[in-house]
Amino acid sequence: MKRYSTRSGFTIVELLIVIVVIAILASLTVVGFNNAQRTARNGARLAAGSAAIEAVKVVLTKKTPTEVQAAMGQNPGDDWWRACIGTGHPSVGGKNACGYYGSTVYVWEVDTFNTLLTSIAGPVDVSRYPATQSTGGDTVTGPYIETAWVDGKSMLAVEYSLEGTGQKCNVNNEPLIYRLSDGSNTLTAPSGSAADYTSSGSGITECIVAAATSY
């Protein structure tokens, strides 16, 4: 007499294996999608940063670095001069800000600078710049111009942030400013991947580009 198997469907072990495989594939799909989304957002940030750098360079064909600095705002309590490049940044603490910690604003829109920028280079559209936020609470909503002390000289620089650590600033041969471990700045590229960015940590990458050297 022939015996026929009455087994049908999967065993519990087989079902568990299938579930685990599906979960792994799903997680890989989510990671890939998230990476693609981050790449797209960083592409928008790089485009805005590049436009800001070009606009500042155009302004510097008509104005000296000292004149540009005079149009920027100086933060109370320190010797840094900063101004958002472009308008339309969110209101934080009563100021339209492009850089802030919580409710403490450290870079905001300055009318005199944006008037100077627009009159010479035209308006800079930063509306498509996706805000970045570090794990420490530092939020950047667009590129900004600032003074920087680099290799013992005062410089004008454009700064913006990218999402994720160790990202490439891609400044198209523009002089990138590097942050050393002691907190000082230099134009000399360090060895290794750090040459791709100014500094990296807390979930973001900082990009600072020298727009005008010593003055």
C-alpha cells in the first residue's frame, strides 16, 4: 500500500525564516531609500551653497571685503560678523534666522547686507535649502557669510551644513577652510577624508569656503 504525505503549508521554522528574510529585505530597502533622500537633500544644500558663493564673489568685484563686512551684522559679545545670504528664513526669537541653537540665534538676516547683495548680484534663492539640525540642537536653514580667522588672517567665508557626517562639500576648487583639533582654522588640507569638509560631527558636516582671503 502506498503512503501519501498529508503535509501541507510551511512549518513554524520555515515561516520564521521567511519572516526574517522579508524583514531584512525591508530594512535594506528603507536604508537605501533614506540614503537616497539624504543625497537629494544634500544636493539641494550644495546647490544653494554654490549659488551663495558665486553671488558673494560677484559682490567682491564691486566692493572690498571691508565694505562687505561693514554691511554685515556683528554679534553682540563676540568679534564675529555674520549675515544670512538671501531672505525668507524662519522667524526665531524675533529675527529671521539661518543659524540658531534652540531659541538662541547666532546668524540672522541683515537688511544692509541683503540690499548690497541684491543690488550687485541679484537675489539668491535659498527657499529650497532643507534645514539641517545637529544632534546638539544646532539648526542651519541656509548658507551665510561670515568673517573667519584663518592662518593668522581675517577672511570672508561662506558657511553651510550638510546632513550626515563625513559628507563631501564639493566646492568646485574653491578654497575650503579646515577646522583643526585645537579649534583653529587653516587653508591647508589635512590628510585623509577630512580634506572633503571643514568639520564633521553630531550628525552633520560643516562646509566653510573662503570667499576673500586676507584683508
